[in-house]
Amino acid sequence: MVLAPLGLLGGTFDPVHFAHLRLAEEALEHLPLARVRWIPSGLPGHRGMPQASAAERIAMLRLAIAGHPRFSLDEADAWARQPVYTVHTLERLRAELGGELPLVLIIGADQFQALNTWHDWKRLFQLAHIAVAERPGYPAAGKALPREVAAEYAHRQASAASVAERSAGCIARFPMTALDISASTCRDAIAAGRSARYLLPDTVLDYIASHGLYLRETNTR
């Protein structure tokens, strides 16, 4: 039996914004995914603590993806009491979902360029495919890649359709609409009292306002 791949989109989502949502939506358009599972992090192993709490980021994600029939939310990492690396998340999902279901880790080309800095990064290919969203200024292939990442790409590159043919191990590229939005841009605008409308869903903006989030850059929850 052929199993439709599951897309995985992780991040701090501090806060979730329209570029995140377009990334997930366009992954569904260009890859043979059944659905996308959103996985907010708790204590990131590779970056500073989020400003919003796990509960607040989960609540904003629920609002942002509400009503989308192919989006779901996985809260497990958000509540972890220790740093969780992507390889640990994939190991958890393999234990939960079995070894046959194709898992597709969705990342941006900027993240792909730094893949060799991720914890136990070569093991990622044993656990999932990697789908790289191409962005202007961040080629998913070529001289910009570190030598080790370029070698893996040369060996593993495949078409988008290939991620449905095996459970893990391929690197596929797909195009993404260029949206110059980042969570830090959103936080900076809110902290400075500027409008963040059209950067975030209105429901998320309303939640941020009602809970007084991101009012100061020094806010560390």
C-alpha cells in the first residue's frame, strides 16, 4: 500500500506569520503531501528562548491554521522540559507513525545552507526526506552550499514526486512565493508601536494585542 507523505513544519513560531502559512500551503501545492503537521518548539537547542510562552505560541498557531483541512498541530516538543533537536523530533514521530510512512521535513533554503550545523544532521536523511523551499538570494544548490551539504545534495537530489516513493532519504526542491516577512520583523513592529497588519493573520494580531505580547524587545517570557 502506498502511503501519502506527511509534511513536517517546525519552528518557534514566535509569532506565526503569513510567510510560514504560505510555506506550508505551497508545500502542499508542489509536493504530494497528504497534510502538513505544524511542530512548535519548546526549548530550542540552536537559538535563544522564544519571547512568547509555549502556551501562547500554541494558541496563536491554533488561530492561524483553524479551518484548514490539511493542517494539524503537534504540541509535544513545545512542552518538553529540555532542548529538542529536529533529529529527536523525527525519532519521536518514527516511533509514533512507524517506518513506512514517508515523512517530509519542510525547510527554507537559508536553513538548508546551514544544515551541517544541525545536531546529528546526517541522521535526518535516515528518518525523513527534506523539502527545500527556494527563496531569492538563497539557492538550494550550487557554490553557496557547504561542501558536506553539497555532497549530500548531489547524492540525494530528487523530484518532488519522489518523496512518495520511499520513506526517507531524498532532497527535493520546490518554489515559494517571495515574502520578506520574519518573526523578528513582526516583533519589532509591535514593540515599536507600528502596524503589523498584513504580516500576520488578524486573529493572531488580536490575540497578541489582547495578551500584550511583544510590547518590549526585552520581553522574555
